[in-house]
Amino acid sequence: MKRSGRRIPRRGRRGLTLIEILVVVTILGLIAGIAGVAVFNALTDAQIDATKVQIKNLADALELYKIKFNKYPTSAEGLVAMEKPPGGKKAVMEKIPKDAWDNEFIYVCPGSHNPNKFDIKSKGPDGAEDTEDDITNWQ
């Protein structure tokens, strides 16, 4: 039997239209964007907290250095003096850490904010010195 050129509609089967697919993709994109921002902010907060802990550990190590050598390292000697102390004595720290953004800490002794001690500073997330996001031991 020969069928005519007319198409017989399928019943019970319905596909998604292009507009429905675009709406779903847009909603998924918005959800991913919001989640991405939240995750990025949490990462930055964790990096800031980790850098504050590192500054505290460096300050504690500098106090130990002062007990051992009766002075803090000068600005010229820098934090590396705790790795390689004068006179070949035992190191106070095996390795001087970098901040969470892989930058060196800035060490000044005597400090301008702590004149009887030292200042330790990280440039913070933006990597630029003397900006609002710097992390210091005098906050």
C-alpha cells in the first residue's frame, strides 16, 4: 500500500525546543557563575588567613633568634639570617616561607610601626606594596 506525501504526526513524543534549551543553559550558567564567585572569595580568604599565620610564625622565629643571638636580624641581613645565622650556628628556620601568593615577605628592623622590634609585611592579594590589602604584623 502506498502512502500519500503527508506526514503523520507522532503522538506521545515531544522534544525540547531551542528556546527551552537556551533557558536551561542560561540558568546553569548563572548558577555556575554564582558558585564560582563564592569559591573564589573563599579561596582568597583562606590565602589571607594562611599568610597571617605565616607572619605569626616568622615573628615567633624572630623572637627565638633574638634569644639565641641577643638581637634581631638587621634589615640588610633580612629573614634569611634565620636560615643561615652568623658564625655557622644552628638555623632557627630551615626555610623562609613565601606568602600565599608566592611573594617574599618584607622585613624591616627596627620597624617603623614596631620601633623596638620589627615589621613584617606581605603585599597581599594584589601583589602591590602599600595598598589596602597588605597583611602586616602591626594590625
